[in-house]
Amino acid sequence: MKLNIAYPATGCQKLLKIDDEKILSVFYDKRISQEVPADRLGDEWKGYILKITGGNDLQGFCMMQGVLCNIRVRLLFKDGMPNYRMKRKGVRKRKSVRGCIVDSQLSVLDLVVVKKGDNEIPGLTDTTAPRRLGPKRVGKIRKLFALSKEDDVRQYVVHRPLPEKEGRKPKSKAPKIQRLVTPVRIQRKRRVIAERRQRTEKNRVDAAAYAKLLAQRQKEKRQAILSRRRSSNRTSTSSA
């Protein structure tokens, strides 16, 4: 079985191939999201605690959280469920997934270091992998570079250099900043608020005009009924 161990603090991963059942038995019958001490992996792993995040069996079927078994099952998936992407609206599909309990039939087990031990693991904790993409949202850019509200966030966007081509200038790509408050955005917001206020005022005026018209129509209707009654009374008295 292969153990794919990730350390989020450095962004590095390490793949270990282990065939000893005594070492792997510490992971057996454990479920996804459970934490396991890594002392059996070797002396350098003493004090490390690993969290199970998933895995794949020998045929490539992935483990699924919530399926409380250690075998492969066929489930009916619909929109919103993990491990399924709906291609047409309303379509459900039956797929094979593996349960969330670890056993010996897995080929790869995914683990994450949640607690670091005393020793450094070469290739995992002693090196740092640079981030390929930088943050895109304004708040996260400010948090990364410790900026204030007065600083221009556009000057701190992480540019990713593109492969250079012969005879051309070097180019780079940068993400479009999300939730950036610009003068155009403020002007648009003012316009939207003004339009909303105008709609509210127009609705109020139209409602008042409609109520006035309705009261006038009801008054005319009552007057017509009264005049009809009076005319009928006059005709009855004259005939008598």
C-alpha cells in the first residue's frame, strides 16, 4: 500500500510504499477523518499524528465519507452529492464508490499531518513548495501582505511568469481581483441605490393615486345607486 502524506504548512507531499502488514495494521478499521499516531512508520515519525482524508482501492474507486463499510458499493448519486458532477439538470447516476473504512484492499491512502513531531522529515517538513497561484480576493491579499485599507491592493497581486518564447518579451499572468472597491464600483452602487429609491417613491405615488381613483369610483358608484333609488321612489309615489 502507498501512503500519500501531505503537510499543509509547507505545501509538500511525500509518497511512501509500505508492504509490512504490521505497520499498516495501525490504519486498518479506521475511518476517514480519524487521527492515527505515526510512530510505527519509523523513528523519525515519532510524535507525528496523521489524519485520514481518503484513498483509492486497487481498481481506482475512491473512498467516500459516510459510507460505513470497507467494501465497494453502488450508490445513486444526485446533484449536490460528493464525487458526482451533474451534466444535465435532474439527472441521477448510479456509481461505484468504496466505503470510508480502511482495509487491506486499498492501493493508496491519503493522510495529512495534523501534529508535527520533534524530527524533520526530508522532503516533507524541511522544504517549502512555492505557491503556484496567489490569492485572488481583496481581503486575502491584504491578509497575506499585512496591508491597510489605504494601500493599493493592485500593486501586490502575485504574477505568474509564463514560459518564455524566442524573440518575444517575457509575459506573466495575474488573477482578476475580486471584491475590489473602485470609484466605478462606488458610482454604480450609488446609482443602484438611487434607482431603488426612485422606484420606492414612484410606487408610493402610484399607490396613492390608485387609492384616490378607487375612492372616487366608489363615491360615484354610491351616488349612482342613491340617484337610482330616488328616481324609483319618485316613480312609485307618482303612480300611487
